[in-house]
Amino acid sequence: MKPTWTAPAHVLFLLAMLMSIPAAGDWSQLSAEELARQSDLILVGEFLGRERVKLADHGATLNIGVIRVESVLRGEAGHSVVLLLLPPIRPGGLVASADIRIDKGQRGLWYLKRKSEGLYLVDRPDRFVAMPAAGPRIKALKGL
């Protein structure tokens, strides 16, 4: 008995397999010094959670996160909390491959970039360093 597959069917099957492979992007590695130079606010703190906020009747709904500040190592001092602009909440719980995941209770060293007055971004995965690994960086930043 001869197989019923034809060459076009094989091609379609291979294309379908290739299209289903998940994509992943790479981030260029920055030194701690370069990351500090590119940051407007560097602090030790804990991520408390997120909330959807609509600033105007016709404005977009923003996904805002809150970090409880333990200490400011660089930038404007006096913060007790810092607001983060997080990636938008997408329908069906979809997540873009470029989105940086931040979870409630995450505590460590934060290298934040200013988006606007009082609002910051974590636009790279290395802008957060968990506490167990943050000790040497905190000592280096306090020494500057």
C-alpha cells in the first residue's frame, strides 16, 4: 500500500511545526556600572502588587505596580513607595515575550528608569536583582 502523503502535505506539516516553536528574545548583557548609569532611581524594596488605573474618562487603563521602598541608593530620596508602569493586561491572560515578569513579594535591588514624573519602568530583566544576589551590588552602590 502506498502512503497517501504528498510533497505539499509534507511542506505544510513542516511549516506548521516551525510556526509553533515558541520565540524568545535575548537581552544584551550590561555591567552593573552601565545599568546604574542608565537608571534614574536605584533602591532596595519589595513589590507589593498591581492595580489597573484609568486616569481619565477617555484615557487608556494603565497597569500600575507599587514598590515599598526600604532605602534609596541613588536618585531622589524620600520615597516610601514608587509606582511602576507595567505591561498592559492583555485579554485571556496572554503575555508578550518581551514583557518583564514582576511578582508580588519580589524583594531586592531595583534599577528604575523614569517614564514620567512619579512613574518608573522596569524595561529590562536585569533592572531587578533578588536580595540573595544583591548584597555585593548594594555595597558597591553605597561606596560610590
